[in-house]
Amino acid sequence: MLCLRILQSALVFVNTLTLQDILGEPEWAGLLTPADRRGLTPLFWSHVRPYEEVNLDMYIRLDLAAVKLPGPLVPTEAADRQSSERA
């Protein structure tokens, strides 16, 4: 049971990196609406072949350098107003 959870977590991690890589391309910026972005999930598994032969090439790695981590959140005007009202 524990192995299944580790496998699921690894699959979600790889899917998240894949989504970040694809959504980082400029041509996707204008195609997706905010509703489309809310509907994205890394919980897809249609690319997984559980009952077929899987050929692993242990000499090729994922291009993790292409994935950029998000920076710190920039407060919006509404958040600035709320913080100034509390003070």
C-alpha cells in the first residue's frame, strides 16, 4: 500500500512539472481563460501504461532546469488596503 502512495505522489510530481513546462510557453498564455486554468490538475494518468512493457532509459533525465519556480507573491491593492485598515 505504501508503494502505491509513493507511486501516486511521483506521478503527480512529474505531471506538475510537465504542466509547468507546457504552460510556461508564451503561446499558451493567450489561449487559456482563468476558468481553464482553474480546471487544470496534475491528477491525470492517461499517459501511464500499467499493463504494457515499459522501456526505461536510465541515462536520460527529465529537463528539470527548464522548470522555473514561482517567485514570492506580490500583494494586490485590496490586500494592501486590508493591511492598512488593520493597522
